[in-house]
Amino acid sequence: MSIENFLANFENGYRSNRFQVEIDNVSTKLKFLCRSATIPSSEIGVIDVMYQGLSIPVPGDRPGGRTWELEIFADVNFAVRSDLELWQELVRPQEIPGGLNVVGAMRTATVDLLGTNGEILRTYRMLRCWPSVLGEMALSHDTTDTIAIYPVTFTFTSWTTL
């Protein structure tokens, strides 16, 4: 394969820093404060079927409990973090034992992959998601020239591509 063949078949690579994230009922600032996000992996389980002494892999189920990771910049108003804390309280209050608000807890999240002119190239939508882990935000006198960030892990039931 020559360089000319490669260049003829390569149409501008996607730049992974061109994205925006939105989640139903979470501050519109999330679009600007989301430092990093992931596109969920897609996995199909494998079932080994024995036939005449051979193990033959066949497609199985899709595993549940999918997760989606974000890193978020903290702003001085804590707009996004406050919304996520309230959302977790809706899912499962810390001080009240009892049932879960499953239906009210699940929302839709989208990750838009953007082109160099800001146009949406592709959209991933996480369905029925909720913040399962609202990560710690490290505080230190040693960090004088950085903006605080914190990780968030969402659990969702399925995802689609638009």
C-alpha cells in the first residue's frame, strides 16, 4: 500500500475534542463544562456450543449494566454538580430507607460528535440513564493553576446512534 493509496482512502480523520454532551434536566452549562466523555462500547456475549468435541462460539445476549463516563469541570456556581446531586437524591435519598424512584430517575443523554465547523456529524443517545457514581472532587492547596474536575459514571439500559 502506498501513501497515495492511503491518502486517497482517508477522508479527514475525526478529532476527538469536538463534541458536546446534553442530559435531560441537567444544567445547559454541561455542554460547555464537560471536559471528556466516552462513546459506549458495544458488546455481545459468547456462548460456547460443543459439537463433536469442538467448541463453537455463537452470539449470546448483550450484557446489562452498561456504563458511560464523563469528566466535568467545576464552575463557581456548581450548576452541573448540583443538578447531579439532586438527581441522585431523586434516585435514592441518602437518609431515607425504602423504595427507589426508578421511573423518575431515568433520563436520556446525548453525545454529539461535531465537525470542524460545529455541525453535528453523529449523535449517540444513552437511554434510561442515571448517575450511579458522582466522583470525588479533589481539593488541595498545591493546585493553584488548574480548574477542579470530577468524574461521573452513568448506568444506562441501551444506546442508539442517530
